[in-house]
Amino acid sequence: MQVFHFDDIVVLSPEEIKSVLNKIDDIPTLPMVAAKLLKTVNDPNFDVKELSNIISMDQAVMAKLLRVANSAFYAGNSEVKTIDQAVMRLGVSQVRSIVVGVSVIKSFAQFKQFDFDVNNFWKHCLATAFLNKIIADMLELDVAEDVWVCGIIHDIGKLVYAAYMPTVLTRLLNEVKEKKISFFQAEKSLLKIDHTQIGRWLCEKWNIPKTIKEVALNHHEPPINEFMLGKITNYIAVTHISDSIVKLSKIGNSGDYCSKLENQIWNYLDKSKFDTKSLLGRIKGFKKEIEEVFETLKT
């Protein structure tokens, strides 16, 4: 594996860094199951049988899906034992999103040499994904399950640092800890690129849909003009809010620092549908639920 050091990277432009990354021959690929399911996002003829056939191609992913469906977060009256039963409990779109998310996590599992707490990182992403779904459901967003994948993928650029630029990641984490600034601010002060740009680059390599790519790129800085990206701006705002709440709640650890939630971001959302009191009530036991779901994914 080719590894790049801080002194090498700091002098490079974003274009040069992306050119370097494009030459790496072991960048993880998105597993076939996830790639196939992502192509079905807007397919009106997609059905449960096709879903079951695709998921059955990867027994490990299928097993994790069933464990998630039986977790406390989706607690039902009976055990889910098949994909069809999972669909009945969760819905086609949520099953698809969970499988894509599990596959993304799996794609980086080969990198055991991370000098980074990957378990806590994925726990943070998983919590952001589930909180995204809760908020999106409250807002009645179209294809709300897309925001679940947005939550899983939003910080994926940090894992590229961990795999290929470990000294860069160490320097950034130290900067965050010493100065009590966000990871994004540390990148802005030390580098000419940041994890959001690297995340979008990886999404492009994986042929990830536009909505998820734009969230990866913009979740720290939602567009000033809320109409610039159309309804995608809602997904960016939801992910920004979820990401901040998860960090403030100390669920997992993405190597970041957050001291407050930027109140103006709420203005991007339809306040007539969004009830902050109801949200706080819903996430009362959220940390415990996420811990339990995460344990099902680890095994």
C-alpha cells in the first residue's frame, strides 16, 4: 500500500492530491451488492423479489441486515428470519439503505493498520444515519431513506486519510484536540484540501448518487442560498444537524470537536412539520439503541 506523509501532502493542491489518489491501486471498491442496489434507487419497477435476490448474493451482508432488523431500534413482536420479513418490518427502501450502509462499512474492513478508532468512527456514522432517518421522517422528505446512506457516508473521507495519509490524520487529530476546533477547521488551517472533497471524490469513484455526493461535500457548510441545490439542501441540513447532535451527545467518535449546534441551520427545514420537542423525546434512549445496533454489525 502506498502511504503519503504530512510533509508530502501539505504542499499539494486539491487537484494534485486527487491525482495522487487516482493512482492508488488498492482504493476500496463498493461491494457488488451495494452497487447493484444503488442503481435501483429511482427504478419504479424495482420489487421485493429482485431485492431479495441481490442481497442473497452476499451472505455476510444478509446476516447483518437480519440482525439489524431484530435490533432494539426496530423491535417487533416476532423474530425476522428472511429478507421478505425484513422488508415487511422495515420497508423496501430502508432495507436497501441498510444494506448499502453495511456494504460501505465492509469495504474498508480490510484496513487493519488504521491508527484510528474505526469502531467509534462507524458508531458515529451509524448514529448520524439513524438520526437522519428520524428527522427526515418527521419532515416527510421524499425518498427519506437516502438520508440514511448520507449519514453513513458523510465522513468517509476521513478513512481515506487513515488508510493512505496516516500522518496527516494524526496531525489533524492533534490540532483538533489541542485547539478545540472542528476537524474541518483544522483541515482549513493546515491543508489545501479537506475530507469533504476527498469523500466526494470517493463517491464519484463508487458511482454514488448525486444527493449523497453533495451531502458528503457540503455537510459542514450548507449552501448559503437554500435553493441552490434544490431539495438536496434539505438532506445537507438534516445531516449537518444530525452530525452535530451525535457529536454533542458523544455517541461514537469521528475525531471531531463540536461545542454547539448552529441554530440558523434549522431555518433550512420546514418548521411547520418539525417539532424539536418531539425529536428530543424520540432520541431519549437513542444512545443505547445505537450501541445495540452497532454490536449487531460488529459480529
